[in-house]
Amino acid sequence: MYRYPGSRDQSPDQRPALDELIGLAGLLRAWRAAAGTKMRRSKPLSQAEVAARAGMTERWYGELERGASPRLRRPKIDQLAAALLLDEDQRETLYLYTDGSSPPRSPRPPGYTEDLHPLQLLLDHQMPRPAYLSDASWNIVGFNRAMAQWFPWVLEPRPNLMRWALLHPDAREQYVDWEGHARIYLAMMRMALVKHDRLPELVSLLNEVLSDSECRRIWEGQPELVSSRDGHVFRLHISRFDHKDIEVVSQVLYPAAFPHLRFVAITWLGSREDPGVDADGPNAAIAVNGAPRATPPLRVDGTHPRPYWSLDSFEAARSLAGSSPVDLPALSDAAGEGIRLTADRSGRHVIWATSEAGGTVAFEDLKTREALARIPVSALTAGARREYQDLLRSTLAPDGATALRQLDELLVPQLDTIDLLVELRNQLSPAPASD
């Protein structure tokens, strides 16, 4: 009777050797059989066929399947992986057995796009901490609202971290000890050029950076190599926090499904609170779920201070609502001239954008009810009433019974206010003349 490996009545010398279970020889035989299936054959590829496809002798390949452990050159490993029709995980396993390391991964070409929706959700979950995705050449391919509010340059066309950090005047003001940062970033570029075998886009970026005299001086100093800024602690001096220095730390991750991308989150030290929120100061009332957002823009009546910065267009402000923004044209008209409202996909936040002199646009990131409280209900058109009700419904519980209870809770203070107003009106009304 067949006994499973490891069964109690099986003696140690009868159990399959570890190499037979996960060794290269056993894997090659399994991969050769699977290759035959992938090619719609009724039997595995022969050793002779695999050897011919891989550009090696049948004897040499046969030795591999009998347990030989040679060191193969990387082009030959790739050729053998192609001969056996291996997927990425199998190819990496072949590299680990024959080269002792993981295979080099080619970065995606410029302009490459793919479904990054799961990573965008992860970015959004980092709120209120800024987080972004960058590719092998440090092009920004995703970011959350906090990143845009701390660093509005990510809203520009084809934003690039190195180009901004090393060449933009704002970066030299916002990084405390900019030269120290520049030295690290240039060391990271040197490392990337080695890792990605002089990727043309990286070479072009480096030439652009080295056209700056300060960057060239640092580059030509003592050569340094840095893989990433993971765990680096540094200080920022940015207008988002009224020009106060804050100490932050960067965390760098490489998503397994997107190894050519960097996932970077920036958090602050010394407190769990958003450094932009002062519990006792003027900023205390302008945080949304703990997330930093701009100071409200100046309104017609002058009751709100201006934001620390403005954006170039309504479209840039709209992008802050996330990957699936919901336009609110009727409510925008009701809110006033020069105002455009956009809800995020959840309906729980509204980007309130206001046109300013000079063609710029100031923005706020508001809770939906905060936004609705600003809109005069009496002047709503039929379309605006529908948008208003849809937005308000999105803030309530999904099930109808709970949503009705929540609406009743919202109605109670309104009814109490109406009762007080009616009572006061009755007091002020003249008493009816007696007969």
C-alpha cells in the first residue's frame, strides 16, 4: 500500500530526499513535463529538445536533471527559462539555484501604464500621511491627497522626484540641509544606473540634473552609492505648516506585484498627530479625519483666510478627489460664482475649489456635511437638490433603517431651533386687540 511521505510507519531511509522534493533536478523534470502540456503535447518535452532550445548539449542538460549544480551565466539561464516556458516565479527559482541570486528585473519603459487601482487604495489608506508611487526613474505614477497638499508639484504634468528635489528652487528651501539631501539623491541615481544597466531615461535625467553647477560639484566629489531612503530621518521646512520645521521619516516598500515601483510613505516623529493640526491654535478646526488640508480660501465676505498655496487650474483641484471623481455642477452653481465642487468616490469628502485673481485656484478638502452646510438650500434648483440629497445619503449608513435614525438625529436640532424661533416670534408679535 502506498504511504504518504512522512507517515509514521515509513522509515527515514524510505522517505524522499529533500532534493527530490524541491531540488533543481526534480523541478527541471517537472518543468519539462509542464512545458509539454503548455505546447499541447501528450508527453513531456524530451531532454534533447530542451537542450537544443536552450543552446546546450543533451549531456550537459541531462547532468542538470541528475543533480549537477553548475553555475550558469545569466544569458544561459534566461535561455533555459525560455526553453522550459517558465513564468516569472519559476524563472526566479531557476536563478536562485544556478546563480545564487534573483534575476535582474527590467524597469517598465517610459509611459507604461497598468491597473494600479489596488496600490492607489493603499496610498489613500496612508492618510493623513503623504504617500506616493514612483517608477525606476522616479517618475510619480500615483499619490494621495496628503502628498498633493504637502507637495503640490506632484500635480504638474509628468512629475519627477529627482527633477524637483535637485533642481527646483522650492526644494532647496523646503529641505533642511538641501546639500545633504542632494548628496543622497545623487548617490541613489548612481546606484540606479548600475542596477538598471544605464537605463536611457535615467541617463537623460542625470544629464539634466548635472547641468546644474551645484549638483555637478556634489556628483564629482567622493562617489557614493545609496539603494533607497528607507528609514531616513530628515527635516522639512514647508509652507503647509506655517514654515515651521518638522521632523519626518521616509518608509520605502517594493510591492511584490509591481517590483519596478517604489511605494513611499512619509510620517512624522514625536507625535501621532498631524503636525499641521494645532489643537489650541487657528488650524485646529481645519482638519478632516485627521488629514491635513489647506486653510479655507478667502470668501466674498472675507471671513476665511487665504490658503498657503493655490493650484493652476480647476482640473488640478479636481484630481485631489481621487481616481474616480464625481462632478457636482448644479451644487457648484448654487455655491456661488467661480466655485467648483467635486466629491470623491465614497462621497465622504468634497474638494471645494475657488477661482482667484490671476487665474489660480484655491482648494479645500472638506467633509461632505461641511461642504453642504455652506450651500444655501433655499436657492437650490431641482438638479442641485438631487445632488445635495445624493451627497447627504452617502454620509449615512447603507441600510435604510439606520439611515432613517441618523436623519432623525439630524432633524432634532433643526426642529428645536424652529421651536425657539416660533416661540420668540410669538413673544414679539403684538397681542390681538380686545373687543
